[in-house]
Amino acid sequence: GDSVTQMEGPVTLSEEACLTINCTYTATGYPSLFWYVQYPGEGLQLLLKATKADDKGSNKGFEATYRKETTSFHLEKGSVQVSDSAVYFCALSDRDTGFQKLVFGTGTRLLVSP
Amino acid sequence: DAGITQSPRHKVTETGTPVTLRCHQTENHRYMYWYRQDPGHGLRLIHYSYGVKDTDKGEVSDGYSVSRSKTEDFLLTLESATSSQTSVYFCAISRDSHALSGANVLTFGAGSRLTVL
């Protein structure tokens, strides 16, 4: 079945450092890919998405490119801020399941210190 | 929260007791979902609904039932709670126009933390 693997956390960075959170996926069909973010005490919210190969999703300085050849969707940001501290989830949905059933990775906690 | 309210937000109960969590939305979307969040597992789909009285199972549906008698309310019931059901439960909705496409994006409620002793 479909699955998402993302790097273990926590990832600890100083403010203005570069961020990469790795995400790879396994899917039987042609999935859409997502990054969601969860701030402390809140529900998840969409950060960015990409629905076809080579698409780049971007939002709030974060970017991720849908790489079909490496089945990856790594999250990057050039300069993190303390306010980026949160848990980040990579996810996919698949045409074979009517795009209804989002499959999530285990989440990666990011801690940014001043 | 795009008009999604979960209740209760926190609940402590004992093994064997029934528990119902409620998700209420104000925007009349057809598609609603219940997920549970556990360390090391991320979020896993329990059940979802695509209309009044129309529901389907997710990957971890055992021990849970759902009901949708009105568009705005989606109830999750644990008939006899067990300690393995201690978790944070999230309700989500999907915008109808994208629900069956690759652009299906979920909007989540704030979560309900359930502890089963």
C-alpha cells in the first residue's frame, strides 16, 4: 500500500539556518503530495502541495519539488525563524483511492532557537 | 479553523466506558474525516463521510463507529474504550469542489485529547 517516510526529529536549528526535511513515498498510482504543519496545541494546516511531477509547491518561504524519479518531496527553507518551530507532516493522496484517503508520514519536529 | 468545532477538547475516561466525540462544521461540506494522531504513527484515518448517512472505513476503524445524521455533525463513538485508544483525535473537512481530485486539501479542527485509564 501507499506509504510516506520522513526523517526522524527533532531537527534543531538556529535562526536563519537552512532547513531540509526529507520525505520519500511509495504509491501504486500517481499521487498528489502535501506538506502540512502543526503548531503547538493546534490542528494541522496545509503548508504547500504539488499534484504532478516536477511541480514545485511554495508558501511562506518553504518549497518542495515533486520528484517522480526519486519518489521524493523534500521540504526546504533558506532561512528559518523561531516562529517556524512546529511539527511538519508529509502526506500523499492517490487516484486509486479517489484521493479520499490521505496517508501521512510520522511527522518531523522542528525547533528553532534565537 | 474554517468553522470546525470539536468537543470535548479533553476527556479522561475509564476502560470499558462508551465515549462520543463530536465534530461540528458551519460550512455544509459533504466530506468529513476522523483521524487519530499518535507518536511514531503520524495521523491515521479512522472513518470518513461523503454525505448524510454515507460513511466508509479508514485504515484503523476497528473499535470505532461513526454517524452522520446531519450535514454539519460527524460523531465518532468508541463503544467500549480501551487504553490503546488513548490518542488525539482530529476531525477534518474537505472542500467539495476538490474532494475527489488531486487537489483535495483537508482543513483540520483543533483536536480532542482522549485519555483512557
